[in-house]
Amino acid sequence: MEARRRSTKPVSVMENDIHNSKALDPLPLPLYMANALFFTLFFSVVYFLLTRWREKIRTSTPLHVLSFSEISALVAFVASCVYLLGFFGVDFVQSVILRPSADLWTSEDDDEDVIIKDDTRKVPCGQALDCSLPPPSSVVVKPKVVESIPVSALPLDDEEDEEIVKSVVAGTTPSYSLESKLGDCKRAANIRREALQRITGKSLDGLPLEGFDYQSILGQCCEMPVGYVQIPVGIAGPLLLDGKGYSVPMATTEGCLVASTNRGCKAMALSGGATSVLLKDGMTRAPVVRFGSAKRAADLKFFLENPANFEEISLAFNKSSRFGRLQSIKCAIAGKNLYLRFTCSTGDAMGMNMVSKGVQNVLDLLQNSFPDMDVIGISGNFCSDKKPAAVNWIEGRGKSVVCECIIKGDVVRKVLKTSVEALVELNMLKNLTGSAMAGALGGFNAHASNIVSAVYLATGQDPAQNVESSHCITMMEAVNDGKDLHVSVTMPSIEVGTVGGGTQLASQSACLNLLGVKGANKETPGANSRLLATIVAGSVLAGELSLMSALAAGQLVKSHMKYNRSSKDVSNISAAGSS
């Protein structure tokens, strides 16, 4: 296979050319002399023109009447601007304003005949890669031979792939550039996987590669893939919620979780089902800004919290999206630092990017009235995202939902194998008092995060947002003269979406479709994501009910030993081994 070469100069020759480079052919001067000449020319003509302009103003001479010297100065000014912009400005403008194209990966800096030992170039992330590009006819590689790296048995398509693997191992082809260079995402993952095995000497045989659409994650879900992880998906239900039944998909590796949630769904269905109420729907973002004094920070706080200014701020915020609508702004001061917590509706999207763009628009607007405002960060942790925080517990974030159900006394006894009195007492001492003793923040429940995580993984939500989405207080009370059980969960910050992110992957999309909330709701924007939030809360209610019943009846260890542990007598095995 013949390699394509763009440059055959060795490194030493190329460095020599740089040191001896001329500014341009018509002006054969060393680079530093050309720079000094045009710098001097630029400032000289600017000073001359400003002086002449001031004299004309004093003498009431028309500015458009130019002498020969002034015309010459203007020509010199334009020439020096062109030179300085071309030499210093073009790369800067392109790096700041223009988005790097895929051609960057195949620039002259990637000369494959030269092995670069310390490549510190900044390159775009996976989002800039375009997997739809046609694959090149040949790949330019000149790999270094690495004798000590073992070769695994992973089959490659042809000799060309083998050469690419060697170049990745040698470091001449960056692993992150494979999708762009090859134009084939699956092939790139295969090559990257094989190179990783050779570099580490470890096998990835247990990590599947086939059966996944790698192009679907390019630039949005995961960078540099080498396979995918299998998580089984079980179905709990039907969950009878607000008069409708839902089969809830749960992706988990914990035994008993799906079975336990399913038992809770059964008990709720036999008692007439659960009802839910959506209390709030608003995603938050809270930048932090700094002023020279606390008084100036307070001035901005009063400005933002003044209802008379809300319309102007809303117009700036809302122009970033068709669905993002500003709801409120709450401010908190720490010295001369101000934290601005913006809350907005986001349609069927989870909405982090949407609210961030709106916040940036408002910050740009405020900079005009508060030029001394220093924006420290678009997020100041007063949001608060992916961290346990009292502000989310109190104010809410995403969807705030309460879900309740009255479980009949005979269902408690026959299905849940316990009593109303035992459940009420256990809930008070465990979920309320016990959590308070532990200093829990939003954790006044038995295992809400178990169900939230499982549903999130199955439906393509951000699993890290399980932290605040699992904030939940579980309440149990005897009703109807102590015969029946009223159980409820209140969850103030369920962060879900049905468009964007992992929701569009095939498996996750299928789970959303099973629930009837796939994609955006065309009739009522945001209805699908709100319904998904209530389903999450209903599933948590079922999981709480079942686990608390198992604890009250003393069934927890027994059930886990049956479904989540080996049934072998370990003591006998150990005794046999020791003898």
C-alpha cells in the first residue's frame, strides 16, 4: 500500500525554514524586521492623520479635502493594517469566531512521516467530528514498530486497518481523530479497541462491540468509544397512575429491585391506583458575578428582583429558544459576589443547555447597565446541578411532583405481608427520625434513588442527575379508622426530558415509546416530560411501599439471598477447603 505524503521534509529542515523565513517575496526582509517596519509605519501614520484631523477641525477645513501627504498616509495605513491583520489576526479570529472544521485533523501539522513526541495542539472535541464524510482512499501512516505490545485476536478488516492500529499504538495517529479520518464510526471503534488492547496488554473480550450504532452517539453522547456496557432492562407494572396503566422499564443489575417495585405496583393497582400532582416545572441555572463592592452587588440584586424590570430581562432570555421561558430570578449575596438563580420552562427537553443560553443573553444585557460586573462563571453552584443541595429541596428544580395512594388494609396484609401499624411506625422511625439523626439532605425515604436510577438509565436520562432527582420524603399514615394506609412521596427536583441527549438512542427511545412519552409532544409542549416525571414518582412510590413492607415483615435479607446471592452454604465450602 502506497502512503500519501504531503511533506517529505524532516523536522530539522522544517525548523530551519521557520527560522530563516521571509515576510513575503516582494519584500525580502527577515520576519522580525518586517514586523518592526509595519508596526512603526502603522503608529506613525495614525499619529500623523489624527494630528491633521485636529488641525482641520480647528481651521474649519473640510475633512474630505486631502493633500498628497494625507493620501499617502492613508495608503500606508491601509497597507500596514492589512499586513498586521494577516500576520497576527487571521488565526485568532478563526479560533474565536469560526468553528474548526474536520479539515483540521488532516492539516500539515499531522504530517505522518514525522513522529511528534509532544503534541500539545488544542483540537475540537467529538462534537466537531463529522462521521458522514466519505472515507479517504488511503490513510497516511508511518507507524513505529512496538515489539513488546501483545497482539489480540480481534479481527481487522484488512491490512490498511492493521497499519492504522500500529500508527495509533505508536502515537502518530491520535485515537480521537479516527472517526474523522475514516468516516466510519464502527470501524473507528474497532481500531481504537484493538489499539487499546495492544497498548495495555489487557483483553476486552467481555466488552461487546457488535450490535451498536456508533454514529448515533457521535458528538453528543460519548467520545472515543470502544464498545458498550450491557445493563438488563426489566419491566415493573402495570403502574396504575391517574387512571392509566404504565409498564415501567427499569435498567438495573440489582436483584429484587424490579420484583419489589412490581409488587408495589400490584398493591397500588389492587387499591385503585395512585394519583399525582405536578407542583412546579422549571430548570435552573445560577451564574456567579462579582463587583468591586457589596453595594454594587446589592444594586444588581434589587434591579433583578424589581418586577418592573422583569419584562425586559425576559425578552432577552426568551430569544434563545422557542420553548425556554423565564419564570423567576432569585439572588443571593456573599460579600461582593452575587449568585443569580434563573428558573425557566424548557418544553420536553431536560433543559440545561436551553437555560444556559438564556442566562448568557441576560448577562450580555446586564453588562450594558452594569459595566463593572465581572462574570466569574455561568454556573456558581447555586443552581444546583448534580449535587445534593438544600436549595433544590426547598425551591425545587426540574419537575416537582407529589404522588399518593391509599392502600387497603387487606392488600397490606395479603400482598405486602405486614400491617398498617407496623408500616406507619417503621416509616416514622426510619425515613423521618432516622434520616434526621443522620443529617440527611432530601433523603427522607427508603431507597428512592434505586428506582430513579433504574428508570433514568432505561429512558436515556442523565444518570448523574439522580443525585437531586432522588430527593424524596416518604409519608405514611393510617386512615379510615386505622384500617387503611395513606402513603405518599414528595419529590421536588425530578430532572427528566424526552428529547435530546441519550433519549434518542435506539434502546432508550424504545423504552420511552413503551411509556408513551417518546419525543416532543406536538399538541402541548412539555407534556411528555411532565408525564415521565409523574411516572418516575409513581414508580418510586411503588418501590418505597414494597421495601418498607419487606423491612417491616423481616423479609429483606431472605429475599436478597434468594434473588441476589448464591444459595450455596459458604461455611461448608470453607470448612471443606480448610480441611
